[in-house]
Amino acid sequence: MKKILISLFVAGLLFGATTTQAQYRKQSMEDRFFNKDISGAALLQVGYRQTDLSQLNGFLANNGIPAISDNNYWINAAMQKTYKKWVNEHGIGFSLPNSSEANGIKARYSQAALFARTGYNLSNRSDIQLYPFAGINLNLAMFNIKDKTGIESVSNFSQEILNKTSSKTFYQTKFGIDLGMGFDYLIKVKSKELEHATIERSIPLGLRLGYHIGVAQSDFKVDGHELANGPSDKNSAFFATASFGLGYHIVKK
């Protein structure tokens, strides 16, 4: 009986020490996390930036394929973080695809991009952000040719495996610099109370206006094979982006 009581006593001490240490670590982590002024937003953006496809359309015309309209409209998902007066924004974007078709051949063009921007807030109001920004943009262009006639020329599975068609996808990477001005108006909504902090929430409505400078681009590639003498337009152009989302500002109690 004595040994059982001693064992229970020791176990209680160990459990108490472990619980106290765990609570201390949790409190310490929360103190470190909420010790900073944390602000930011999750954003959905709809934008316009012209992509001139005149050179590509020249190649299509030589092969009897109708022109593809310029690939100008973008949808972005972005995260914004602010520290004092600095506004940082990064995200991923996709252009809405454009296509043309003739004689069973369909041509399709679309783009994807990764971007990051940094700006400095010139406004002293808590509900407005007005900042010039500079950033980088890494772009991937995807040009697809689908030979519907060739694909549908056989009806046997085994024949289709090695059936020769003109279907293929070309890739081109581009690098550019974004310069512009950002604006956000923060519509305040109800705050959320936590044990150690208050989350001040808002709905940011914004606009980004600027100029994209095409700096460099690769040759088009197909299945890793590089192709010379293709379209070479770097597509420098003005852009405009409307932005909205959910913002937050964490205030330690």
C-alpha cells in the first residue's frame, strides 16, 4: 500500500510539472505572437493587363488558324501584410483563356503568374491605405494546339495510343517588374474578442494602377525542347486591378 501511495505521489508531481510547463509554453508562445502589431488581409482581385498576341497570331495565320484575341483579363488570389507603414502583397494569378478554331484545329492561350510587391503607405488615416509600390512578376504562358480531327480519326483504343496528331502544348516563361500605386479603403466590421487579443476586422476595397515592364523571356518550349525564332514580344503594358477581401488587425490586450 505504501509503495502504491508513493507511486501515485510521484506520478502526481510529474503530471503537475508537465502541465505547468505546457501551460507556460502556451502562454509564452501567445505572449510572443500577440506582442507584435499584426495587420493584413486575404484578397481576391480582378484585373486587366494587355497581352499583345499579334506576333503569335502571325504564326497562326501562316498555318490557316484564326487569330486569338488578346489575353487581357486576370483573376488573382493574394495575401497582404502590413508592418508599420510598409505594405507587402504577394499572390498567384491566372488569365482567362482565349481560343480560336478552324478545320478541326483549336488554338488556346492562357497565362499564370506569381507576383510580390512592396509599398509605403502615405496615408495617416486608419481606414485608408495609399501607397506607391514596386514588385516582381514571374509569368508562365501556355499555348495549346488541339488537333480534334487527328484525335478522332481512329475508333480503336490501341490505335489511339500511338495515333499521330498535331496536338501539343508550348510553354514560355517571362520575368517583369511592376511599378504603380495602390489604394485600399477599409470598411470596419465587428471585432472578435479573444483571450489575449482583439481582432479588428475590415473589408478592404481597393485598386491597383501601374505599369508592367517586361524584362526578359525564354523561348517557347514543347516537352522540354526549346524552339527558336518564335514570338518574342515582352508585353510591357499598363494594368488595373480591383481588389476586395477580408482584413484583420490584431491588438494585444
